[in-house]
Amino acid sequence: MKELGYLFLLFARIGGLTFGGGYAMLPILQRELVERLNWVTEEELADYYAIGQCTPGIIAVNTATFIGTKRKGVIGGIVATLGVVFPSLVIISIIAAFLEGFADYPIVIHAFAGIRVCVCVLVLNAIISLWKKAVIDLPTLIIFLVVGIGSVFLNISAVLYVVAAGVAGIIIQLLKAKGGKKA
Amino acid sequence: MIFLQLFYEFFKTGLFAIGGGLATLPFLSQMAEKTGWMTQADIANMVAISESTPGPLGVNMATYVGYTTGGLTGIPFGNILGAVIATLGLIAPSIIIIIIIFKILQIFKDNKYVKAAFYGLRPASTGMIAAAGISVVEISLFHLGLLDSNGFAGIFNWPAIILAVVLYLLIKFLPKINKKLNFHPVVYLALSAVVGIILQFE
């Protein structure tokens, strides 16, 4: 029970610090779950993101469900997910009730323009540490470049990239195993 | 019963919107036309609010629509009930699907094909996050819209770029000077908000 409460509060804090979608959650997750608590490894986080991208639902929510389930089973998954959406519920309800035109206040616009700059830097940092674990040889570098560049310039569903990358991973590893036997 | 309908509509959005908050947009747009719970302008406002609050866009939208729609019923706390129900509807499919996937992965995690698939998935995942990061960089550090009017030099948002470089150096080198200086990201987020307000970032 105590750990469930902790899980809820932890993910509420993570949700409250996620400015701008699932990728913005990555630096906070790395800090809290990888560095501080050692609950997951950098690799597992990358795996959860990949699955979160190609399954229904919002990546931030999917990642929270994954980590909660890993810690405390089904109930943990539910609690972590409720935690991650809790700040949104509170904040948006307040805005809907009292703050007509909230996003038009100059102070809000300036503050969040500043925060967005910080999110860029934090995400860049998070990508660098993820990269070190994920891009480990030439084939993975090629997958990274193809998917990254493709996502910027082409309008293809993330599902396709994930399926293709998974299949590519299997083929590459099979070829490697085969090459290894011959040599 | 409006609350059941709220749950059902957002459940559908959660079930079919694959790949993050912006993927919910087309579904919300359809919902607006079908139910009249919100206008297209409300959705555009919500995108702005979601850029100006923590939390994923899809969740924020569900909460907002649930709150306003539930409020119209006249039931005491109908607005909060609506917000909770719509949000639960949105996240219910994720919870069910991810728990199932997790259980399946537990069984097959040592399978060599699953391992090989993840070997390919990790760089793809990193690539997709990098691509999402690039779009924030585009909005935050550059004025690409000014390319024509001001020439090439006009596209750089210099104050933002300088702030980004300073933040990067602080995050990178402060922990090397002293381990105690390895600040939580929230410190840098707050600092940036203050700088944004003082220097009137747009």
C-alpha cells in the first residue's frame, strides 16, 4: 500500500513536470527512474518508448503503465497511470473554471517560451544518453538515421517504423549469427 | 447519459490514436463535429493551453471537454465528474493494452527473436524522439516564418539560442564541478520560465 502511494505521487510529480508530450517526459524519467531509483535501465526506457509509440494511447500514459506494472503488477500499472494524469486533471479543471483565455496572458506566453527552450535542451541531453545505449554499431546507426530523418520529412505512421525496425533487428541479428558460424 | 457517452467517445480516441498527443487531434476534431461538445476553435485553444501547462495534450483535452460538458448537466460537481470520466476513458485502453503487452513480454523477454527485435527498436525509438525534439527546436529557437521578410539572419531567435547554450553548459558541467550541483530538471525549467518572463520571450 505504501509503495502504491509512492508510485502515485512519483508519477504525479513526473506528469506535473512534463511540458509538451511524451518525449518531454524522457529527461524526467531518466532522472527519477534510471539515476535516482534504479527501477529501470536506459535500454528498458527506450523499449517502453518504442512500444508506446506503436500502441494505442498517449506515449506518456503508456510509459507510466509499463513502469507501474513492472514495479507492482496490474494494480501498479493503474496507479502509476492515474498518477501521471492527475496534475492535468487538476490544472485543466482550474483553467476551465477560472482562467478564460489563460494561454493569452503575456506572462504565461513569456514563461512558456522560456520553458520550451529548456525542454529542447533537456530532451537533447536525454537523447544523447539514450543514443549511447541504443546506437551501438553500424546497423543501429543506420536505423536511427533512417527513422529519425524519415520522421522529420515524411508523414508515415510511427507503427510502420516500429514494425520495420523490429523486423530489421531480427534479420540483422540472424545474419550476424550466420556470419559468425561461417567465420 | 452524457457521462457514459463521454467515457465511450474518449475511450475510442484512446484506442485509435497511436503515437502521442498530436495523434489525438484528428479524433478530437471528428468528435467536435459529431457531438458539438466543443468547437474547432476550442481545440486550437487547447493546443495552446497544452503548450502552456504540464501534461499530455490528449489528457488535457479530455479533462477540458469532460469538465465543460459535465458542467452543463447541472449535477453538483458534474464538471469534475465529467473531467474524471473523460480522462479515465482516454487512458483505459492504454492501461489494458500495455498490461497485456507487458505480460506477454515477461514470458518472451529471453527469446532471441524478441531480443533481436528490440536491438532494432531502440535506435528507431531514439530516432523518433530525436525527430520530435527537432520540431520543438524549430518552434523554440528559430523563427522559420521570418525567412522571407528578414533574410537568412532573421530566422535565428538569438536570445533563445543563447539561453539554450547556457542551459546546456550548466547541465553538462555543473555536476562535474561538484556532485551536489547535479540539479533536478525542474530547477532548470523554473529558471527558464523566469528568464522567459524577464526577457519577454515569445
